[in-house]
Amino acid sequence: MNRRELIPALAVEALSVLHNERALVRDIDFTLPAGGVLTLLGESGSGKSLLAQAIMGNLPPPLRCEGRVSIGGENTHAADGASRHAGWGRRLALLPQEPWLALDPTMRVRDQVAETYGLVKGRPRLQADAMAQAALASLGLHDAAHKYPFMLSGGMAQRVAFLATHAAGAPLMIIDEPTKGLDADRRDDVLALLRAAQAQGMSLLCITHDIWLARALGGQLAVMLEGELVEQGDAASILRAPQHDYTRRLLAADPGSWPAWRATLPAPASSALVQLTGVAKSFGRQHLFSGVDASIAAGDVVALGGASGSGKTTFGNIVIGVTQPDRGRVARAGGLAPTAFQKIQQDPGAAFAPRLRLRQSLRDLVQLHRLDWAQLEALLARMRLAPALLDRLPHQVSGGELQRIALARVLLMNPALIFADEPTSRLDPVTQQQVFSLLLEQVQERRCALLLVTHDLDIARSVARRQIDVAQR
Amino acid sequence: MNTHLAPDLMLADAPPRRRLTRAQIAGIILLGLIGLFALLGPWLVGSDPAVQQLDRFLEGPSLAHPLGFDALGRDMLARLAHGARLSLALAALSVLSAALPGALLGLLAAWRGGWPERVLAALADAVLALPALLLVLLLSAFTPGGFWPLYVGISLALWVEYFRVVRAASRILLASAHVEAARLLGFGALYIARRHLLPELLPRLFTLMRFGFAGAVLAMAALGFVGVGLQPPTPELGVMMIELLPYYGEAPWLIGAPVLLLFLTLLGLLLLAPEREAA
């Protein structure tokens, strides 16, 4: 064994992140051996990303940190972030979450990757270009070299961002939520990418709320709750036999271990709520689907199937009447209120008027339909939402809370059908489970139909009674 | 169970919501003083800006007449106050009469789409193809020296900006998830315009209006300078500058006064810029 392998790629000692006197992350200790993988698992708001920022030396100003961070044997005080900046790209790199947002939208893919070779590694322009081209080809991206980021799929953008951050050869990479917002086949791509990186001898610190990824990556696992590591050790054994109560709850909330909820739901009504015949839609030259027939009854739970980009969201929008089909007929049952068809959006942050306090948004709704504010308060209480949250602006509330407020808002309208478009893809497993159990309660109690788009096959399997295939035919 | 860590943090991260920056307060005070001068000045000074006392021509500043007399023996402070009132009122009026219809048409175009949008966009492009000053020159050629052609011309040239900005921004907003949600929840067009669109549009409109106001004051001064705008002896800032230019050597304070007033007005408007767009 040579010396390099004895020095851990990353060692963190007694690291805390404080805001004024309040500790947001407390006394974190872990060691990542060279060439190893450490997965940091926790729900949103547990302090995972703060920890990553503290290691990078990149905390936003009101926050400060204590403890020590040693990267590749170089030990620095945690608060001394500036000394670690010099190593960015060379000794440690960060692959940000939703990397398609981190790429420069005005630069071609190859130039972005070449920039790292040129600027961080100091290679001359032509050589950097050639190296970038070779790197892109190695990940099957040679066709994408001259494209702009908006022309790439999520998985391709992720590989490009990976190359751009990895190009300078940093042996340690911090990866923030690599599977957030990706569908099942893309998740496999990400996993393959991370495994390939590891095979090259890189050490990975992977931050995620995705239990599937933690299981697939193996290595070490650390579980984080409210800023503390509650359990750490060998990934396989923790996942097999969790010791801490929270880890057990987290694992139980993984869609893979959800019970077959669909079995507990009452049978749907016999008459159709919406009947679609021969529905077709295309946007310009992009043909989405045609000749789709479907019928949804009250109390039914239906998942929409089809690859990403096949028009599932558009189909759902046609069902609820937001979008008109090019051809075909949509017949809705008579006697329904105009607000009987509601939608839950993928990104709850975008579903509320951005500059309006939540209380105002909801009060306007209650006034418009002459409803009872107490009814809303009861709904919020059932979703375990503190009334004080309503005094905030939408962006000041966490995704999980906001999605529950969006759900309460939709339920207030007493809908006949809810179209849930990836309602939990941005939420951690515990919140996912909460949102779904609330949704299904409504299906049960109010005989409401649920039309579901999800990329998570486990969720669809557990929740949906049947599937409508939107794929092109 | 505490799942509120993240939002608390976000609240802490956001800078405390200060309503106004120091620069903005300075801008408001400056503009307030200029506004007061324009509003009350003519009445406070008391002298008639048109009365000539030829024996006192180019008389230097004194206590009774702080800016002295101009080349025709007219009280300079009285002329400055009347000029400020006329120029600033005309600029404010033309900005408002450009912004309101421009913004409303922009909203309408974004909302309706289809042929109304195409017709309005074509009209806007046609106006844009003509340089703004040329448009005012054309109109002024019919009734030189009049107030109305100046006002109508400047408004006509300016509405296009408001139309284009509002249309572009509204199109994006109208396609957004929160507007879709509001429609599904049964909210009408007026509500969506008031709660979803206006809060996003107003800051941009305000920025445009600040620049539009500065542009209108300058355009009037420039038109007066080339002799197409308001004509002497009307006390208007641009006209005054032309009249007083030849006496620059003997009485620099005379031409300095309208120039300084214009400069301070524009400075006040620029200081109003929100912190974020200060760059």
C-alpha cells in the first residue's frame, strides 16, 4: 500500500455551521478514504447542502463554521474557506444540483468543457479543445459537442456538467442531489457516471435524499437529521438493519417499500367523469400523441405512462381543460363546477403568485368563492402546517410545506379530479409519503379522481389502479 | 420534529427588507425640492417672467433678485421657476400618457394574442422605425411653437417602449404555472392582472418611466434649442438655454441655472433606481 492511499481524500472533524448562536449543522465527523464513496442521506432542510458548502468553503455571509476540514491530507480550519478556494477544480470539485441550470446557456458544450482544461489546467486553446472533444466522446457525447445546453436532455446536461467540473482532474468530487428531477432511466445514467468516476480512482461525497441511489452506490453511508449525523457506517449494513429510529422511518418512506395503497382504495364509480376519444396533440412540428382514448371515473387513480417528452403533462392538461386538443373529443360529466378540475404542479414554488404573501393568496380564494376560512384552517391543521407559515412569501417556505399548502388550496375547491403532475419529484421520501397519503385520503373520502404523472415507477406501482399510455401510436 | 430549518435559514439569508436605499431617499428629497420649486416657485417669486426692465439687463445677482436679470432685463429666478413648472409638467404628462396606453395595449396584446397582437405589434414597429425626434419635428412643423404637437409627439414616440416591454413580460407571466393555477381556481382576468401581473410589471414600468421622463425633458430642451419646440418668450428650460447661450461669457450663472436644474432633475431620477439595477 502506498502513502497516497493512506491519506483520506476528505476528513471532517467537529464541523459545525452556525447562524448567530444557533447551530444549523452540529459536530460532524467523518472520513472519506481515497477512492471511496460516502453518501450523505437526509431529508430536505437537514443541513446536507450546508455541510457541502462548508467543506467547499463557500458558505453565504451570515453563516460561519467551526471545526477542521482536511482535503487530501491538507488540514485547514473550517472557517478558512479562502485557502480551499485555491483547490477548486484541482483538488476538489462540486457537481451542483440540477446541473442544467449551472451550465452557461450561451456557450456551446465543447467550449464549456474546454474552458476548464484551458483556464484551470492552463492548456493552450487547441489542445484544450481536443481534450474536451475526447472527454465528451468518452461519455458518448461527441454529437453534443456543438450544441447549446438547452438542446440537451437532463441526463446529457448532467454528463456535460460532470466533465466541466471534472476536467481539471480533482480527485475529490462533491455531488449535490444528482438524481433530483430525473426519471428512472436517467437515474441509471447518473449511477453509471458516478461508478465510472469511482473506477477512475475518484473519491465521491454524494449528497442525496434518494435511497435508491444510496443503495446502488454502496460504500459508506451517513444519515443526517436536523444538522446532526445520527448514523454512519457501511451502506449495505445500515440499509439492511438501520439502528436509529429516524433511519428506519426514512427507509420506510422510500417509495420502494410503500404498501400497495391502491388495494385500500374503494372501487371507482361506473360512470365516467371524463371521456376522451381519439385525442391528438402536436406542437408545431413536434408530434406528441394521437388517437388516445381514455375514460376516468370518480374515485379512480390513474397513472400516465410514456417516456419523458411524450406529452404526459400535455395530456393531463387536456383532461382538465387547460389545453385544447388538436383533434378528438373531451366529454366531461355534467353538473360539475367550473373549478372541479384542479392541478398540482411539479414545482410548488412556481404555483403561487410570487410577490403575494400566502395568506393573501388564500384569503382571495376564500373570498372569491365565498368559502369559510375555518375550513381552510382545518385543512392546514390536518396537513400539520403552522398557520404562521402563511405570513411568508412563497419562496420563503420549503418545497414540502408549499406543496402541502398547494394541496390544501386544491382540496378547498372540492375537486372532482386532481391532475398531479410529478407532485413529489422535488420532495424527500418522508414528505413524499405524507403528500401521497393526504392525496389518497381525499380520493377515499370525497370520491375524487386522481390522474398522476410520475417518473417513479415505485410510486406508480403502489398508488395507481391502472395506467393510461400516452406514448405515440 | 423540526422540518423548518431550511425556510428559517432562507428568511435569515434574505437581506432585511429595507424599503428604501439611501440613494433613493436622496433622490426623493432632491426631486421633492425641485417639484416644490416648480409648483410654488412662480408664486413665491412673484415677479412676472415676461416683464422687461431693459435698464437692468444682465444685472448680477442681488438679495431681491437672487439670479439677477437676463439679457432683456427679465427676472431670472421668475423665469427659471416658470420654466421648471412648464418643462417638468409637460414631461410628466407625456410620460404618463405614453405609459398608460402603452402598458394597457401591451397587456391586451399578450392576453388576446392572435390578430390584435399582430396589428398592435406592426403599429409599434412602424412607430419605432421613425426616430422619435423626427416624429416630433414632423408634428411640430404643422403648428410650430405649440404645446400640443410637442406633447402628442413625445407621447406617440414613447408609448412603444411600454407596449413592447409589457407585452414581452406578460407573455411569459401568462404562461407561468401560477397564472395557470389561478385560472383553474376560478380567478378572473382582472384578478390575475392585479395580483399576478402588476406586481411583476410595475418595477419595470417604473424604470422605463424614469428614463422616459428624463428623455422627455431632454427632448423638449433639444427641440427648443433647434427652434421647433416652444418659442420665446415662453420660459421653458430649453428655450432659456438658447436665449442665454450668447451671454455665457458675461453672466455664466444665467445659462448655468437652467442647465443645473435639468442636471439635478435627471440626477434625482437616476438616484431613484432600485439597488439591484444600480449596475
